[in-house]
Amino acid sequence: MTELTHLTIKSAIESLEKKEFSSAELVQAHIDATEKARHLNAFITETPEIALEQAKASDARRAKGEAGPLDGIPLAIKDMYCTKGVRTTAASNILHNFVPPYESTVTDKLFNAGAVMIGKSNTDEFAMGTTTESSAFGNTINPWKRKGDNTDLIPGGSSGGSAAAVAARMAMGGTGTDTGGSIRQPAAMCGIAGIRPTYGRCSRWGIIAYASSFDQAGVLARTVEDCALLLQNMSGFDPKDSTSADIPVPDFPAATRTGDVKGLKVGVPKEFRVEGMPEIIEKNWQKGAQWLKDQGAEVVDISLPHTKYALPAYYILVPSEASSNLARFDGVRYGLREHDDPETLLDMYERTRASGFGDETKRRIMLGTFTLSAGYYDAYYVKAQRVRRLIQQDFLKAFEKVDVILTPPTPSAAYPIGENDDDPIAMYLNDVFTVPLNLAGLPGMSVPSILTPEGLPLGLQVIGKPWDEATVLKTARAIERAAGFNAMPSSVQTGAA
Ligand code: GLN
């Protein structure tokens, strides 16, 4: 039944509705695919029993005419989302045994809409990373390979588990979190679509915090319309998250139906043309602009003058918030506790945190503790906050002239695992195109566009005005239509994923 794993969410829902197959069959096909592709390490915890139970319940609801908008659809849930009674680790050893007694608002909404959970997907530890290599449960492998080369590549990160699962047809869609690019970047590197909505569109309640003023839930799926469908069912105000916005959620799937961009003003920011950018990235970008022009959009050069300060500001502010958020992991309340009979309380804290956190997490806690410390606070943290405001103003000014902004999401295609192991700065530089919009709280989407000559997928990034995900989705749909990207990882084509 492998063909069931190749359907879009939209078409699977239509077939379920017509009783062409049951959710139990659809879900079983994805469980089988998951078992076959275990070497990719896309999941930290597989949940086949829960999935089959949810599928059965879904079939029963459908039989009674009570199916929800996502009923019976198997999803990968990033292991940053707390799931009631199901281990939730944030890919950290410090939470290796944490079973939340509650459900995150977003997963609760998805399950209420009928969605099925295939498993908890892998991520960089506490979503800190760009490659899914910092997971305490081992790295995820990208299902894509370079042509004629069997080297294992990174899937991007931090939502690399969800991206790999969706690209390798183990799940029809997945949740991600995007603090600085963790949805758009792995989507681009795995040849699928992914959207991070405006900060405040989805509730962060029950999502393990990384950097609270940046974190936002979002989705990954194989088509723009599927992304819209998932986002529709996880958005909205939540009284449990004071930063979620009490404003109406527009009809996102409707925005993708026409993908009409006639008269749309698309900005191309010159500052994103960074030094040393590979030619293929530039070519892809120009192609994207042309695709939109061909469909009646107007492409306009714009300037976002403070772009070059985005990365340094991000890597001051985000570790600062992380160092504060991660102070709660101390071995007292939940998760790992080293040394059950410590000499002092401090001794227990130190041992627990020393063995519970991985290197990248420790690096960021130290960075953030430094930038928040007396004497350095004004020089780093406060200054970075000012830069954040300037970047936000750049975007708002640009949006007086244009409706959306088009850029590449990544400075390269997927690269070999281990390539940046000894060089965290090189790793941080990969975020150059994704972090600016997070500083400004804006929505952004990556949509697959072309294959590189090596046979690896690239994407295009669409950035929108605050709360205007609908135009982002519409523009992405227009790109998707023009690109006609239907390539698949070769392992999926041959059924050997
Ligand atoms: N790569 C960025 C970081 O390491 C973004 C991660 C994210 O969006 N969670 O912080």
C-alpha cells in the first residue's frame, strides 16, 4: 500500500471521505514506511499504537458523519511539543524521561481536528541548531543524496526530524518550531514546504521554550495547500498564552486556491545578496522572481539596510532568552536528576546540568549568561534589542512599498553530516537569510523550487507583513505552480527509504 504514502493531505481527505480507504489503512502505510526508514532517525519516539488507536477512532467518527477537518491524517510531531502521557524530550538528555501530564495547545487543536500522531520527531537539542546534529538521540539523516554519491547529508534543522519524515513519506505533514529558521531551512533542504506564521498566531503553551520572544509554532508538508490546511487548524488565540493574538484567523486554504499574484508587489532586498553566495542560489532567486513576474506580479528592488546586523543581534538575544528559560532544568522538578543523595543542593544542580545538557546547549547558556551579566548587559543585550527594533522598522518601511518579500531561505543546499562540527560560527552563518524576519516577528515560508546540478533541492523564501500569512501562502502557491517541483528522494522512488 505504498502509494497511500504519496498522497497529499488534501487528496487523502477526499479519498477518506469517499471511503476509498480507511484511516487505519492510511496510518498503517505510514507506520510501515517509518519502520523501513528507521535508519534516517527521524523520530525520537515512534507511537504506532497511539496512531492506530487514533486512526480507529477517526474511522468511527467518519462513519458517523462527525469527521473533523484533518480526520485520520498521520503527522510527525516535533519533540518540542508536550504530548500528554507521551515522552517529550526536546532531544535533550535532561528530559530523557519526561512524560508531560498535559497536552500543548497546538497538538490539542490538531488532535481535536482529527489528526493522528505517528511519532515525536527529532530536533536539535532544545531546537538550538541548523542541522539536527545536536540531538542527544543522534542526528537525523536527510532522505536526499547527491547524485551518484552516498554520503549522508544533514536534513537541516532544527525541525529536521519532521522534514525528513515528510520528505521520506513517513508522515503527511509535521509540526515544527521556528525561532530563527527551524521550519523554513529544513523544509528547503528536504524539498518540501514549510511555514512559520506571525509571532502570536499560534499558542506557545506546552511547547518547550527556547527563546520566548522568537519561538513560534508552524508546519511542514509537501504542498503549500497542505501547509495552509494544517496551519488553519493550529492557529488562534489561547488564554493560556498571553503572547498569542486575539484576532480572527483568516481562511488560509482559500488563499492558496487561486494563487493569483496579478498586481502583487514583490520586494527583492539587495542586502540579501551576501558575499560568497553560490551562483546557483542567485540563479534560483532570479528564477523565482521571474516566475512571479510571468504571473503578473511586479518585482521591485528594496533595501533592508540593517540586514547585516541581524545575525549578531539574533545570536545575542536568543542565547540570552535561552539561558533564562533553561534555568528551570535543575533536577528538582522533572527530567534527569544526577546524584540522588547530593551533599548540597548546588552539587545536585551542577551534576544534573553538566550531564543533562549537550555541548551546543551549554555554549548557548554560557553565551546568554554572559550577555545578560551586569557590566555587559548594556553593551550586548540592550544594544541588540535596539538593533532588533531597527530591523523591524526596515521591514515595516519596505512593506509600505511591497506586499511580500522574496529571498533564498538558505545559502546552500544540504551538506554532509559533520561538516561544521568544529566550527559553531560557520554553523550560525547558515541562518543569515532566515533570522531577520524572526527578529521582526514576521511570517515566512519556504517552498521547493529547483534541484541543484548535484540533484539536491533548493527552496525560495516568501516573507509577509504581520498577520498576512494569506498573501505569503498565495505567493508560495504561485511559485509552486510555476516551479512544478515534483522530484523525490531517490530512496523514496525506489521504495527503499
Ligand atoms: N538555527 C537557529 C538557531 O540555532 C534557529 C533555530 C530555530 O529556529 N529553532 O538558533
